[in-house]
Amino acid sequence: MRALMKCALACWLAACGGGDAEVSCGPASGRVAEVLDGDTVVLEGGERVRYLLADAPERTGAGGDCFGPEAHAFNRGLVEGRRVALTYGEACEDRFGRLLAYVSVDGREVNTLLVERGHACVLHVPPAGRSRRAEFQALEAQARLARRGVWGACAPVPCQR
């Protein structure tokens, strides 16, 4: 809720000519304390961050999904214990209260890496990610054609709903 109020304030400031003050949904950066799965991390400050436009297979539940452990391991290898930069899109939080962000480490955006390497499918829940949806769909199409990750290992592909 706090993040939604910040986004509303940012829109109001922009509409009313409130200057160049930028209100963010959450921290601009943080250290990853825990990698929950292929598309969600927890920062040292306790913030849960869900990657925008990337939906990795689940690694938990009844045996987990096909390619869930691989997606988790890939994400973990990129970000665990590392300082990451966060950039926010059109929505601040999802319905579970997690921050929605594009996450980068060492100048590489993890969201795009997950999709282009087949560790995640595109998930667009409007309005979050609207401005970059086509870009991510093109990356997914390339991964499908090349049969990377889930596209070559799983039938059916678990993250495609």
C-alpha cells in the first residue's frame, strides 16, 4: 500500500508540475539476502522483489515444476549476496505486496537474461511492464525457436499459462 501511495504521489507531482522530484516505488538498490526462486528475491532490508515480465517455473510444491530448480540456480548464481539495482515500471507492487522491478547486477538486467535464456516465460499483468512487453515477447520467441531452457526441456512448458 505504501508503494502505491508513492506512485500516486509521483503521478500527482508530474501532473501538477511539481518539479523533477522522482518518487520511487522502493529502494533504487540493495543487497540480495535470499533468492526465493527463479523470479523473486528478498533484499537485506526485507523487501520482497518480483521480477517484472519474467515468470520462472516454481521450484517448490508437489515436486516442483520442470526446470524450476535450474531457474532458481541460475538466478541465485547471478544475484545472491550481490548488490543489485532496481528500476520500477508502471506498477509498484503485485497483489501479494511484492515490489515489481527490473533487477540489474553488474550492468546486466536479470529479467531479460531469464527470458532470453529460457529460464522464464513472459508474464504481463497490466499495467506492470506494459512499456517493455513487446521487447520481452521477442526475447521469448527467440528462446522458443532455439529451444533454450524450458522450451527444450519441458512438455508442457510449466510457466506458460
